[in-house]
Amino acid sequence: MKNHHNISNAKADGKVRIAGVRVSAPKCVRCMKPVQALYRPFCSRRCMDSDLGAWLSGAYSLPSDDCSHTHSKEDSKDEQ
């Protein structure tokens, strides 16, 4: 069976050429370096841990219409 896709190896610049089309290698969502498969979607353990720390510290949040989760820890202590 003949392969109709002309795929060459990834080049040193991180670009993959597919039938004349440039496709960029995935970039780390924290620092924009090339992604390493072991840490995907990050490039390293450092970036993975940094992102987890941001989530755990509350730097990231998801919007919600639910009012019951807007109370602080102090508010919940007062209710007990």
C-alpha cells in the first residue's frame, strides 16, 4: 500500500513538515519551551510543579454562578 502523506522527521527548529505544511511542536504552557512527553503539557518537572503550585495557592480560579462556595474559611467557622 502506498503512503500518500509525505512526512519527514522533525527538524532542529522544532518544525515538522507534512506535505509542505509547517506544524509546530507543542510548547510548554508555562514557559513556551518544547514539551517533553513525560511532563506533557509541560517541558519539565519544574514547570509542572510551578503550575500545580499556582492552582493550589488560588492563583487560578474557575468562574462559578454558585453562591455557596464564595464564603471564606472564617465564614464557615462562624457558621459552626
